Amino acid sequence: MLDIDYLERVAHYFESGDCKFEFENGEEERRLLIIDFLEHLMDLGEMADELATKLIFKDAYASLTTEEGAASAEAAVAEEKGKKQ
């Protein structure tokens, strides 16, 4: 499921100008396919960003859901404010 080679081919398709060329010189059906592909890719990018944030910071999120974790976070913020003054 994690096909990095395919992502690299897509990146090359964009970087080489092939996508732009195909869009500018293609038939209407091809243009619509390109727009649809780009929309799906942008949606996936947003989903990937959200998931990556949750995976990377899951421990931080989990600690904030407990009373002790929230108190600890508030204390850290207060301490940081005290250092800046």
C-alpha cells in the first residue's frame, strides 16, 4: 500500500512539466481527468497532514486528555511566561 515509487513518478510528472503540457494541449476529457486527479491528490494531502499530526503528537494529545496532563501543560505554559518577563 505504501508505494513510494508511484509517488516519485507523480512528482516527476509534475516537476517535468508533463502534467502542465498535457493539460494545456489535451482534449477536454483529459483536462477534466487531470483536474479530478489533482483534487483527489489535494484531499489526500489534507488527510495525510491530519493523520501525520495525530500519529506524531498522539502522546501529547493523550496527555492533555487527563486532568494531570492538562495541569502539567498549564504549568509549563505558566513557567514559560514567567521566563519571558
